[in-house]
Amino acid sequence: MKYIFQKKSLVFSIILFIFSCFVFMFLYKNINNNQEKLKISQEKLQTETAYRDNARLLTNSIKAIEPERNLIEKHFIKSSDVVPFLDMIERLSKEVGSEVEISSVDIAKNNSSLVVNAKVLGNFEKIYKLITLIENSPYSLEFVSVDIKNLNPQDIITNKNNNNQKWMANLEIRLLSFIN
């Protein structure tokens, strides 16, 4: 009886050992699979963190250069929006006390610049100040032609009221900082 009990115990022990081995193998494989999944997840997390850090760095860089970008954008005029340049000419004319009339706005034949023709009325000093202010504007431009005429030339000969003499200037301005 003792022998049968030992045999049963031995068989039970062997079965329990084999079952334990299978359970151990099953758990070992699950642990290895989970470790692989964890490594993959950690790599994805690091990649996403790197992307997020790069995006944050890029956003900060864009914010840091915002003033320079705005300055550059103000320097160039797009063909779809020439109004700020024309408004600037009219505003400067009002500041100096002269009258300006924009007679034409054309794109140059090679599409690289904008040509503006304007007629200015006022005394010589005001016209000269306007030309100087336009020349010192934030835009890159050149004066193609400046034709200044006295509307009352007889007043120069008789020296009558030089400050109140009416002058007229025809300006042809080529805006070089133009994007078509």
C-alpha cells in the first residue's frame, strides 16, 4: 500500500512538474512578449516625444523670428495687395501738406516691379519732403522720373510770395520689392 501511495505520489508529482513546466513556459513567453511590446511602446513614446519636442522647438523658433518675418513681409508688396504702398504715399502726402493723385499703377513688362505714376501739388518744399519720405520708406524703390514744374513761373521772375507758389510734380516710381 505504501508502494502504491508512493507510485501515485510520484505520478502526481511528475504530472504536477510537467504542468508547472508548461505553466512556466507559458508565463515566460507572455513575459517575453510583454517585454517586446514594452520596448516597442517605449520606442514609439520616445519617437512621439521627439516629434513633440521638435514641434515645440519649431513653434518657438517661429515665434522668435516673428518680428523679422513681419518686417520682411512689410518690405515686399504682393501683386494682389498694392494698397498698402499706395496708402503710404497718400498718408505721407497728407503729413507734408501736399496733394497727391495716383494716375496709374502698372506691373512692369518683366513682372519684376510695379510702376506707379503720381501727380503731386503743393509748394516746392512740400513736394521735396514728400519725395524724400517716399525714398526713405521701408520699400525698395527707385524714381524713374521726377518732373517738377512751377505752375506760376511769372511769380519767380517778380519774386512774389515764393512760399505760396504752386508746384506740380509728376513722379514715376518703380517698386522693386514687388512679388507678382
